[in-house]
Amino acid sequence: MNYNPILIIIILVAALIFYRQISSMFQPIRGNGTRIIITLLLLTPGSALIMNPNAEVTPVEVAVALFLGCVISIPLILTTGYERRENGRIYVKKSLAFVILFILIFTVRWTIRGIIDMDSDSRMLLFFVSACGYIIPWKISSYYKFRKVYLSNRELQRNGSAF
């Protein structure tokens, strides 16, 4: 099976997430935060990897991949935050640590891809599971952090406070 299209999709999804995160540092976030959660739909094409009969992985390998993904999500969660600025709009907090962390995660995943000695179907499944393990908790946490700032911002606007 030719995995070049899948690799291109993975790179495009990573680039999209990176672009959205960086651009949201400079542009206010519109809406009530549902767009943060909707980006999880980008993971749905990868769910076909779970049903791949050629992927021969044990439940322990899947559990380890999921655990490592959850561990990776912790620094992502800690470096993602939202703030209300002077104009009364909500922005992602500027964080050089997040940018470095995101590039580091992508680089480590790309490097490990060449090191792991298993068939490509199994490797793709484990990488997808680990990606879900850090993207899903990170996005859910980001949504809750945004909603906290969003609701306090609405309360301030309702009370007529400028900041």
C-alpha cells in the first residue's frame, strides 16, 4: 500500500493546526469556541487505520501509544492559554514555548517513524493512536480554557466594564 497520500494528509493536518494556532495569536477568536472542538473532525479520516486488518498490534502496544500520547498532551495543555486584550476580544496567548514544542513533537514523531522496526500498517496505527492521545485532550482542554475566558468576557461586557 502506498502511504505517500496519508503522509501528505498528516503533514497538511499538522500544518493546519500549526497555522491556526499561530494565526490565532494575532487574530481574535470568533464565536463561542466550537471551532476549537470542530478541528477534531480532522482526525476522522485516520480512523480507517484502526479498522485496517493488516495492522498487527497488540493491545499493550496500543495502550502504550495512547499513554505516550496523553503524556505529550500535558505540555501542550500547559502552554496553550487564552486572554482578553484591551479591545475586549479573546486571543490565544502568545507562547514561543508552544511553537517550539509543536515543532519538537512533529520532529520526534518523524524521527521515530524511521526507527521503529515494524510493518508500516502497524506503525501508522500506533502513530495515529498516539496522535489521538495528545490531540484530543489538548483540544478539549483548550476548549474549556477558552470557555472560561469567554464567559468571564461576556460577564464583563454585560456589566459594562471596559476591561
